[in-house]
Amino acid sequence: MPDADKFAVLIGEEALRRRVIELGSQISKDYQNTPLTLIALLNGSIFFLTDLIRALDIRDLHIECWRISSYCDTYSTGKVTGLEHCRAEVHQRHVLIVDDIYDTGLTLSHVQEHVRTLQPLSIKTCVLLEKKTKHQVLIPVEYVGFTIPDEFVVGYGLDYNGRYRELPDIRIFRSN
Ligand code: 5GP
Ligand code: MG
């Protein structure tokens, strides 16, 4: 596997830090005095989730993590596995789904559908990154950190077959 220092940095640490704080302030304002449950999709959103949580100022906050996957190598399989075991107590609560990327949208559309069956007061979605050119389904995504070009990226929690999640910034992965 190639060394990460050969990958071009697309979004640096400082830009990530500033944008996540902005998103956190916006979300805190929108959910002031309302019961909110964050449902985060692992593993890709781990860095984003923990930074976002620290940027939130919400009194009645619950955090749930769901482990699902749809990716193999650098393409989406379109088939989401693991959702059947995902539960959250969201009675009389609002839900904010937190994920790393809105790419084809297949993962998030399945997750939104599943959350709907749990009947929360409302459902919104927050992603760190969006690749606009790859959407196969159009879904509502209310909070977007950055719109990026159609490149496979790693770092800040995002992997290539399990590698490079630990990088502190977002980089463009090239296999050669
Ligand atoms: P979608 O179902 O929208 O195609 O895929 C969403 C999931 O695919 C994301 O949550 C993420 O895990 C993975 N994904 C999509 N694009 C990329 C990318 O550029 N890099 C990495 N590491 N994962 C990606
Ligand atoms: Mg994901």
C-alpha cells in the first residue's frame, strides 16, 4: 500500500476544525431546548462525531453509534449491511443522523428509512463531506461540512480497506 505522505491534502486540520465548530454552533442553535439524539454511522464518522459533539451546546443530548457498511475497496456496493440490528430509543425525541460522506446516497437513504420506522419527532442528516456528482438517490441532507470533487478520500476517520483512518486531515487517495 502507498505511503500516506504521497497523498495530496484536500482539507487541512485547521479548516476541518473551523468548519466543525461552525456546524456545531448551527446545530446547537437549531436544537436549543429540544431533546436530540445523534445517531452516528461508524466507522467513517468517528473523528467527525467526536469533534462535533465537543462543539455542541445542547442540554438534552443522547448519542447512539450504529455500525453499518456498504463499501468495498473504493466503490459503494449499494447494499447496506447491519441495519437490522440498529436500535435507538427516540420516542418524543428529534434525531440527527451523522455520517462521513453523502456519496451515492444509498447508505443514507436506507438509514433514513430505518430511522423513520422508529418514529422520532423529526429526522435531519449531517455529513462532513458531499460528492455532488455521484448521487444516485436524492435525499434531504440539512448540514454539509464541505462539498468535494469526485475523488476517493481518506483520513480523519475515512479509510481505504481499513487503512489511513488515523490521518488528521482529508487526503486524496491514489492507489499508485
Ligand atoms: P454512499 O452510500 O453514499 O455511496 O456511501 C456512503 C459511504 O461510502 C460513506 O459513509 C463512506 O463510508 C463511503 N465512502 C464514500 N465515498 C468515500 C470516499 O471517498 N472515501 C472513503 N474512505 N469512503 C467513502
Ligand atoms: Mg460510512
